[in-house]
Amino acid sequence: MHFEYWRHRLRARLFEWLRRPEAALDEYRRLLAVAPRDPWVLNALGYHHAQARNWSAASDAFEAALEIDAANADAWFNSGYVRDQLADRAGAITAFRHAVDLAPAHDRAWYGLGMAYAGEGRHAEAVEALAEAAACNP
């Protein structure tokens, strides 16, 4: 067992539970120093950056997670969400598409895909994706 890894990971989760996002983010940064190639850590760090609306840092973290684990549907969803926030609809569609290809029951990815299609004016595709989202989570 890697003591430093678990110490920072559990402290980060505790700070999340206590609703202290800055302290949690600091712990995730320390955790990243201990485990720089852990996709779980990179996703968690990206999530916290996204919560703080630091889209560039969030995007960097999710992209780094995907470089390590390209089969991570949640990282693809997170990347799509950030790209959508940055008004990169084509990038969001690509990321959400990867997420649903890897996890066909990922309702949030289907929803994101539908909204990105709608933002591009591709309404028929948007309706299909939103119908899939509804089917996943009736």
C-alpha cells in the first residue's frame, strides 16, 4: 500500500465531503505529484477545475487522463462537457460520441451529445441522441 497516495486521496475526499473545494483541490494536486499517471486522479482534478469554472485546466486534466486511458467513458464525457462549455461543439460531439461508443448506457453522454447537436443546428441527430438519453434513464 502506498501510504502517501492514500493519505492524499482520503484527505481530498474528506475535504469534498466537508464542502471545502479549495482544500480538496490542494490535496488532489499533492496526489498528482505522487501518482502523475493515474487517470482517476487526473479525472478528479479535472472535475474540481470544472467546478471552479477553470475550463482550460479542466480540459488539460481530462486530456491527460485520456492519453493514459482512452477507454475511459467518464473521461470522454468530462472532456465533452468542458469542450461544450468552451463552445467547441465539434470537439464536444466527438468526445460525447466516444463516451457513448464505450458505454452505450451513459445517459449524461447521450444528453450532452444531443445538446451539442442541437447547438450545431443538427436537430434530427439531437432528437435521436436525446431519445437515447431518455431510454437509458426513463
